[in-house]
Amino acid sequence: MSDPYWNHDVHYHRAVLTAVPQGCRAALDVGCGDGLLARKLADRAGSVTGVDRSLDMIRLARQKTPPNVTFVEGDYLDTAALPAGAYDFVSAIAVVHHTVFEDAVAALGLLTPGGRLMIVGLAYDRTFTDWVISGCGVPASRLRALLKGGKRGPAAMPLEDPNMHWTQIREAASHLLPGCSFRRRLLRRYTLVWDKPRRGGP
């Protein structure tokens, strides 16, 4: 089925789904919004939990809930909200920049040893090169939006501006998540994939 709307985050859902490890028993979608990605993850994992601190978003998500998906109102930064070390896969799309990057990564210790973290994040442009790269994505973004019908997503979706530039994100990720795969994407997003060590790690 086609997506009900399109935006830069939805564009990278395919990359997130591709990153789900084989045999994933439990997946967590942080900042799940209206649950669009969580419902897609239901085909890749035994069980899926979507968590969001917006009650409006959780209410919207619960309108369409597959049997193996649960939506929880809460903040993933609250250590009491979710069980630690319980998830084989954790996705976080356009949510890490809502707080301090280091705090967000620490809270994402919700992974099981050997589990995988997938972040689709935002950063702001600081250098001339940054602006050029971001500018190159504008025509592609407008064309994709047009082809997808121009619908951008739920109006009540909480939005925040990024609080770190591209170099800061890359350096912080390299320091906090050794061995991670960091890639800057065309549509003003980066993807970060990290496999938690079987022993130790954040």
C-alpha cells in the first residue's frame, strides 16, 4: 500500500526497514508520531512498540493498530517508561535533535546486546558546502512531494529545529557510538546505524 502522505522522514522509511536485523523479536520506534513507521515494522519484527510523548499522536496511532504493535504515551528519556535492554532494533526518526544528542544516545541503551540502532536525524547548515549540499536536495524534494500528492503529514506532529550542525553530529556519533555508519543524505537528513556490542557499549 502507498503511504498516505510524504515528507523527508517518510522518504527514509525504506532505509530503516532495510536495517532491521534478521530474526528481530522486538522493535521500538522512538517518537513514533501517528504510527506510520511502526505499522511497517510490524512485518519485520515479532512485536513492535511505538512511543511518543504527544498524546494527540498516540491517539492517532491507535486508530490503526496491527495485532503485534503497541503504542505507548511516554518519553524515551524517562528510564521508567520502557524496559532497558529489551529491543533488538530501535529506530528514531527526526527525534534525537529534540534533546541533547548525548542524552538521547544514552537513553537509547534500550537495545539488547547485539541489537541495532537506526537514527534518521537532522542537522543545521553551517558552512558553504553545507548550504550547497542542502540546496541540491530542494528540486528533488519538491518533485517527490508533487509526485506523492503534496500531502505532508499530520498537522499536529511536534516539530523542532536541529540544535547541532553536520560536523558536530558526525563527531559526536563517532565518539559515542564507535564503529557506527554515518551517512549524510540528500534531503536534509543523515542516517546513523550502530550495532551494540554483545558485551558492554552505551
